[in-house]
Amino acid sequence: MVFRYYLILSRSDCIIIIESEIGEAIIIRKLRDFLLKNVEHLITALVFFVTYSFILAVLNFPDFKLILNFMSEGSTNGNALKYLFIDTTINGGDTGSHVYIPYYLKQIFPLVKWWSPDWYSGFPFLYFYPPLLYIITVVLSYVIPLNIVLKIVTLSTVLLFPIAFYLCLKWLKIKFPVPELAVIFSLFLIFLEKYTIYGGNLPSALSGQFSHTASIALLFIFIGLFVKGFEKEKHISTTLVGTAVILTHPISGLIMIFIVPFLFFSLKGNTINKLLYVVSIFLGIFLLSSFWTLSLVYYRDYSGMMLWPREIKWDNVFPSHWQLVTLGASLGIIYAFWKKEIRLLPVLGIFILAGLGFLCFNNTSIWNTRFLPYISCIMVLLAAYFWGSSLELVKKYSFRLFSFYLIVSCFACVLIVQSNISFSQGWFKYNYEGYQKKSTWPELHSLFSYLEKLPQGRVMWERHPDYEKYGTPRVLETIPVFAKHPTYEGLLIESGITGPFHFINQAETSEEPSTAIAGFVYPPFDFNKGVRHLKMSGASYFIAYTDKVKSEANRNQYLTILNNAGSFSIYKLESEIVEPVRNLTVQLKDKEWLKRSIEWYKCGQLDRPVAFVENYQEKKYLENLSVPVGPPQIANNVKITKDSIEFDVPIINQPYIVKISYFPTWIATGANGPYIVSPAYMLLVPTEKHVRLHFGYGWVDWLGIILSCCGVIYLLFIKRLMTTLKI
């Protein structure tokens, strides 16, 4: 009727109306077709938007205008970029000590593994701790300030999980909307506040477990990429991600290796081709990571001791607000077995391995709780698999009903997570505002400034939980960063073979020691004995905090007060890094040598150290050594660098203890040795008047570097090689 009316009224009007109606109809139809055709992509984009918007909203993330202002003005004055983009030093938990690692790595870069003099009387730097995230941090720090890069890197490890879960399921060809639900369900994991040190969640990343957290996310990306890579012949990217897993944390690397059978049987194709693919990928991973993994394994006997007791808290495994996840995961396992879901085999493989590790590991060097985040991740993925599969069935009957349930599921997830967040937001602010924004920074700064003016020497300090007010109880582990002096305690306990001896010293000189080494028996507080141990350890300065320890220090004959900085009192202690020794016990080194050395140290028989030798020839040499008559002669002209020490001796054949942690790759010139001597230092017997001891790489280190270089070449030809061998 309308068409005819306008046709009579005006021919031109009719034409206009016809064209208008046809045009609108075409646009509407095209828009509808576009939406129907791309509905899955739009929902995916929406789910990612909601997930990351929620994360950033919880963290009170600054808007992008502030970021642009910072990038253009290079300043944080006025309306400053809060937390993440302020050039302050990140703090909180172990993270406040992690700042030393990229700080020192940048000094020695492009070397990655080397020697550090700054913790535990010296330790092999990044030999026993995964280096990848620190390498990335240092590389980016040449463009962006190091402090800001470290903040971005630590936070990004958590932000990786929604992407990791999505890619894992998508590349395993699990149908829509399962991967999308996994994205939104990742919020349950990210903001899980039941544990704060095991890895995988935001609190763990804030407390220092960001490297472990990154490795877990990368492991799930690797699983999906591994299956996709077999079908699409993506060998290079799969190999690189697998290498990244190992170089971010060895536990994830071990799990990746042990799920190889599950990965193999999840592939579809010729058995020979599958075998060739698995071998080619893991050969590439082995080659590329060899520069770190070979020395990690070979030198493991020279790493610190740790015996973790089993800790099982079922509320950590099944949090009370995870009913949606727990129920979904339980039904997801049943549904996967019923459907014979071969694609989920690697995921179930991780669940089995992590479950066994969590339940069975006890009094071992790997804490059983390290496996808990993997269990949490699998629960999230299986829950997404079940609820997503349920929604897929609904979608077949009614798209409107499907959309309704999907929206309800997303909102339910967000509301449940939001209602169970208590401290994550505050902890984020506390950590990322940095040491310098704390009200206690002036007092801490005055301590660091005074120490920096003192002659070089090792600093020992009383440990106390009150240091939390400065940013973390581990704040004085940053003395090498802020005061440019070495200290005894550091983060990487397993890297320091002298760690047990330091914590004995700490227990003897602190009212509230950290007792950081699991499975270790500590002596009682005995300040005078502790000071004798500090002299044996080559300490130059001692920092007291409590009135009791200050009173003990003031009465001690070996300590001299230098200054007070707020609550801290700094004392001078006379000791030597190179010290002659007259009486010596010689024993063959076996697996129990470190335990025997610890007992020797606890008993306080410091006047007769024990040398641990490799064979009878060395034992005979030291026992029959013709020591010059008369009192021991002290060394002169001692010069110490971060990776060497040299000195002059008045006479030869007089043994000297060099109070630097023993490691097999130290090389002596002008002397025989070094031999291990209690507590865990190096013994030299000069054969010349000038002696030099320097750190270097051993044959295993060079082999690892060569293999990694071969791995780079291997990557260039891996695709061509596989094409040739493929049946």
C-alpha cells in the first residue's frame, strides 16, 4: 500500500523510497549474515575483552592517556603513572629480592651464567635457576627502564593464562565455546587467594613465583601447538615454545618431558611420522636449552641442600568458592572418558603426573606443593570442557538459549571471583609502587647510603620480620643493588652451597631467624659464637636491629660501632677473605661431605678445618705437605673482583683458605688447588709468591653452548629435514 501511494504521488519520490528500502534491506541482511558467520569470533573477542577488562579493573590499571603521557614526556610528575609505570624498585615477598637478578645480569650481559660475589660468599649465578625471563627483562631494559620492565614482565606472566588456555584447547580442536569458557574461567585461577607461593596465580606471581607461573602457561601453549604443529608442520614455533618452558622452570620442563607418551598418542597419523615428529621437536628443545640444562644437571652436587616436607591442604585443591569448577572438572573427566576424547590425553597426562607429585613427594628437593598449580589449571580446563560441551548441545537446539546461558555463565564466573578477592588488589599496589614510595624509605635509604661509602666488604645483618614495613622481610638482600656491597643472604638458596652455614650464622645472631632451609636443624641464639662464625666467613660489617642484639654487639670484643641509621646500627668486624691455615684434616670427598662439614661448623672447631679431596693422591699430597716452620704468614696485596681474587704470599707451601664458595670451575695459577675446605670454601697451596684464582667455564658449559649454537642451525633446517624423512 505504501509503495503504490508514493508511486502515484511522485515518480521521483517512489524511486527514492524504493532505493532506500532496498539499500536498508541489503545492509541489514549483510549485517545479519556477517554476525551469523562470525558469531564465534565475536563471542571470542567479547570474552577476552570482559576477562582482561575485569583483571585491569581489579588492579586499578591506569588509563592509556597516562601511558601516552609518560612515553612522550618521559616523566611521571604530576598525574603520575601509578604502580606499573613508575620507575621504582618492585618489592613484596620474594619479588623484593628478585630485583637483584636482572640488576646483576645486566652487568655481565651477554653472559648469562657466571659467578656472583654478592650472596652466600659467592655463588654460581643462574646455574641452578631458570634464566629466560631475566634475559627478556635485561634485553628490554635497553629501551625501557629496568625497574619498569621487571614490573611488566612479572605481571605479564599472569596475564598469559587466558591466552594460554584458549590456544591450548583451540589447537587441540576442542569445539566452541569450550576455549572461550576457559578464557573466562581462568579468572578463578588468576585471583585464587588460597595459596601465595606455589605459582600459577596472581598472589604467587606477586610473591616471586612469576617464573614458575610463566612456565605453567607456556606448557599449555606448548601442548596445543605440539598437536597443531604435527598437522601444520610448525616445527620451529613448537620447538621454541618447548625450549621456553624449560628455561622458565625445570618442573614444567620435567612434566613436558614425561607427558611425551600422552602427546604421542594424541596425534593422528602414521606411527613413523609421529615418532619422527616427537624426536625432531624434543631434539631441538634439548639442543637449544643445553647451554643451561647440561650444567644444571652436571653440577647439581654443588647446589644448596633442601628437603621439603609434604604439605597437603585439601582446601587449596578444592577451594570453597570453586564449586562451579570442581563440579565441572569432575563431570568433565567422566565425559571425556565417555567420549574417548583422545585430544585431551596430554591434559589428563599433566593431571596424573601433577597429582602423583603432589601426593607422593615428601622430604625431597622438590616441594610437593609446586605441583598444585598444575592441578588447578587442569581443573579449570576440564570444567570449561564440560560446561562448554553442555552449551554446545544447547546451541544445536536454540541459539538464543545458548547465548543466554553463555552470558549467565560469564557473569556468574565474574561475580564469584569478584566476591572472593580480598587482598590481591592491595598487594598489587603494595608491590608495584616500589620501595621508594614507602613511608619507611628515608630510613632505608640512609642505611644504604652510609654502607655505600664504606670500604668494600661483606655485610651480615640481623634478620627480623619487622622488615616487612620496608617492603619485604628480605629487603636487606638488596644491599648489593642499593649499597654496592655483597651480603650473605639471598633469594636463590639452592644456588649457594654455603647457604646452610649462613643460616647457622643467622640463627646464632638473630632473635627471629628465617630458618629458610627446609629439613635443617638450627642452633639456638648464641651471639658470641655467631660472631666467631662470621669471622670465619669473612664478614666485614654487621647490622643490628633489635635492642637485644645491639646490646650483645656492643659488648662483643670483635665488633666496633660505626654508625646508626634509624633503627639500624652498623658495626665493623675485622676478618680476612684470604687466611693461612696451620692445622688441617684431610678426608676423601663423598656424598656426605657437606653434612660432615655442617656438623664440624656447628661444633665450633674452627681452628682445624677439613679438606675434602677427590682421590688418595690429593689426600697424600695435603697430608705430607711440608708446611714452613713458624706462625702462619698472612697474604698481602689482596685484590678482589666479582670473578677473581689475587694475592701475594711471603712463603710457598703454606695452605690458605680463600673464603669464597667452592665451585669446580675456579682455576688457580701459582698454586695447587682449589680443594674443598670446610665450611664450603676453597683451599690453595701456593707454589709461587703470586697467586691468582679466577672463575671460568668448564667443559660442560662449553659443550652446552656449542650444542645450543647447533640448535639454532638445526632450527633453520628442521622443516626441510622432516619433509625428507616423512613417509
